[in-house]
Amino acid sequence: PPVFYGGIKLKAQIDKTTGNWILPVPANKSTALALTINNNLVPIVSTGSNKFYNVGKVDYIKQNDSSLVKIAIPNDLNQTLKDLPKEQWANLYANFYVKWTNVIAKIIDYSYAGAYFQIKVGKIPNHLLIDQKSRYRILNGADKLEKGDWYYKNESTIVYKPRDSDKIEKDDVYYPLLNRFLSIDGGEIKTVDNYYFSNIIFNTGGKKMNDNGFFSHQAAEELEAVIELNYTKNITFDNIQIRNVLSNAIWIKKMNENDRFVNSIVANNGAGSVKVGNAGSKENELTNKVFIENNKIYNGGLIYQSAPGIIILQAKNTTVKNNDIENYGYTGISIGMRHSPLGFPVNNYVGYNSIDNIGRGELDDMAGIYTLGGSDSTTIYNNVITNVKALNYGGHGLYSDGGSKDIILKNNLVYNCSHAGYHTNESFGTKFFNNYLIDNGVGLESWHYGKGSIELSKNVIINNGNINNPDWNSINKKQDASNVFIDQNQGANARSLTSTTNIMLKKESFYYVPTVLAAFKSKGIDIVDFSKVGLIKK
């Protein structure tokens, strides 16, 4: 298929002393935080071989709609920054990991004697301020390079330390230039209708970083995509590949209807893959009937760690089905973007998706599938969610967050998550039927002293002593005798199924199922065939 590159191929020269590749920086006013090297997105190096630093003392100095933030730094980082050549500071950023989001800001001042650096940020709510519970990396602070690392030596030169397999005569390095490959924009009076895109590869591009940096309240919701649709009908993307872009892949944004993104691949991206709807849309502006089906989506959130694999904002009648989603830094599939039961992401269907390796231990308060705000009549069914891992708290399989309302969760399999198989936080009218929650940090969990309401029936929860947390006992719930709770009481928290023998589990294809399910039929528990989860082979 044809390949559209949104970047420029850089011509490398070899430094005969170090063996490093020396590459020119195209003239532009913003900074690419990743390059495409040998068809893989490679983020810029961080100080100390990509190590994290804990935030020290923080001082905020307000300036109208922004703040100067002074961060005390440890001795080893202070020495590293002192030794950096001044010309390298033009592209020096700090990436802060704050609860469930990240703040990327340019370093604008530094004092060796005072052991601090200073950044400038826009408005950040109090609950997401950078504080001593946060951690960070210094981007472009290359005190040394490992093989496969690169950095900006100055504003016109990139240095790359090649891997043993890299060959300068055959391996390509691309610098992203285009913010967007394709915009399809109709209007309120006349939409753009009936276009079909197939067998195309979009490679390298996306919005670069500028001096203003980046902040998102949640899920990188404002971040752009390299393909964007507004006021369209019957637009199909079939067998498309979107690879190595700095931002999101495709945003089916405002007032679209019956659009499709199917049978495609999204890989190695700086943010997420597919966004549907717009967080600020009113009820009469909603995107409607979008289908996201049979896509392979992997290795995302490489720059903007808080971006989900797929997110439905304010949209209705969206179908997300038979997708493989793997290796994202925050959440696999996110639905809704308002802390209120009055949102509009209604009648959405999320089923038969395989979701694996979410969180990566980078952020907190996430899930394989996450809902926020009113999502009336949304159904989440027959998904397999595995290996969700948070840094400190909130690495859940299924998560109904503030204001989630009238959601049906049924026939889902969740295992090996660092925290809860299912977590609820002030969600109401939830129907939780025939789900299997196995070997998670805790089976069922609630916050805020059990506020919310839920109906449970025919669920199987197998865990190692932590069936539910204390707040779960006070939640307003309707729970019948058909639920099965098995306490293995083996002491450990979440365990790796690949290294732990569990007599109640057997492996079927890529997932595990309880061997004892047949014995639960008398309780009315349905035996779910998970072999149809994930990609449909054609």
C-alpha cells in the first residue's frame, strides 16, 4: 500500500570518534519529542538513562493566568544540569507524572547554587498541582547515551547512538513536520458524505512541543490527532495503518454520523489511537453511530502517558468491538469526560475487546475500561482485561467513576490487575452481571464510604483473601445468592498468572478461565466463550 510520510528523512553522518550518528534539525519553531527510527517511534532521551526523580520542595509564584514553579532538585541531578552544555538547554523539558495525568514544561531557569530549576505552567487545578508526591524526568538532559538513545545537541543538531543492528546506509530516520495528514470538515448545512479510505499507511507526524508545554486535566482530552473529522456522514477507514505519530491517530470529533474505523492498525504513537466526540459538545451536537471494530492498537502513550487507547467523549451509539489494545500508559478504553450524571455519552457498546498491559506502573487511577459521568444504557460486555498496573493506587480492570449512571457490565473476564477487578466511585444504577474477577489486588472495591448503587448477580470472584474492601460493605447494593465468592487466602496481593500455579485456572488461547465454572451452573452462572474476543481473522 502507499505510504504517506508526514516528516522529512534526515541524512546522517557518522562521528568517527564516537560512532554516533549526527543529524540535522529541520528549521521549525517547535520541538519533536520523538523521531521515527527504523520505523519505530523513539522518544527523546531522559537524564540518567530515563530515570525518575522525586519532586522536592515546590514554590508556586502566580502570574495572572499562569504560574512560575520552582522545583528543588537532588544533588545528582543538580550536578548533571550544571555539566550540560548551554546550547543543549534550548530543548530541555521536564515531564511530571501527577496522579492520572502528566505535565510537560520547558525549563526556563536554573540555579546550581540554589539547587533548583524553574518552569512556567498555565492554570492547573489544586488537586493536580505538582507536589512532593509527583515524580519527573528531564527530557533532552543527556548526560550519557545508551544504544538507541538520541538528543538535541543544539537547535540545529541531533545526536543518535545507534544500536548494533542499525546500519546508516539502510536504516531511515524521519523528523516529523506535518501536524495533520487529513482533515474532513463539512458544516451544519451540508456535511461531507460517503468517502471510503483503504489500504493506506500514514507514518510519522503529529503536533510537536512548543514553549507553552502541555497539560491535560484527564486523558489528554485536548490533544489533537493526525486525522480529524467534523460534520461528516458515512466516512469509512478500512485497512489503514497509522504509525509513529506524536499525537493521537484519528479524532471523529463533532457532529459525525455512521463513520467507521475498522480492520486497521495503530502502532507506536505518542498519545492514543481513536477519539470519538468532543468533550464540549452539547446534546444537539453529538457524534452518533461510530463503529471502531477489529483494530490492532498497541504501544501508545509514549510521550503523553495519560492518553487512553480509545476514548469516547460526548458521543452516542458508539460501538467499540473486537479490538486488541495493548501497552498503554493510562487506560485501555475510556467513556465520558464529565464528573456528573448529566453527560451525553449514551447507548455505547463496548464488547469483545482484548485489553492487556495497561498502566505500565507509570500513573494512577486508571482501568482497562473506565467510565466517567452519565453514560445511560452503555453496555460493557464480553471483554478480557489483563495486567493493569498503577504506580501507587487505582490499577483496576473495570472502573465506574464519578457520576457514571445506568451502565451494564456483563460477561467480562478481569485478572491480574494491581488493584481492583471492579472499582466504583459514586456511580449509580450499575448492573453487574456474570463477570469473572480473578486474582486481582482486590475483587470488588468502592471509595467515598460506599456512595452509589449497584445490582450484582451471577458473578464469580476468585481472590487471595481480598474479596472486597471495607467501603464495599456500605454501598447501596442489591446482591442475590447467585454470586460466587472464593477466597484462596494465599497471602499475596496481585500475582502474575504466568509464574503462579493456580489450581482453579487453566489457559485457553491467550486468556485464563476458572476450571470450576461447570460447578457454578446450578447458580445460573453463564459459561462465556471468550474465544471470540479480540481480532476477527479474515
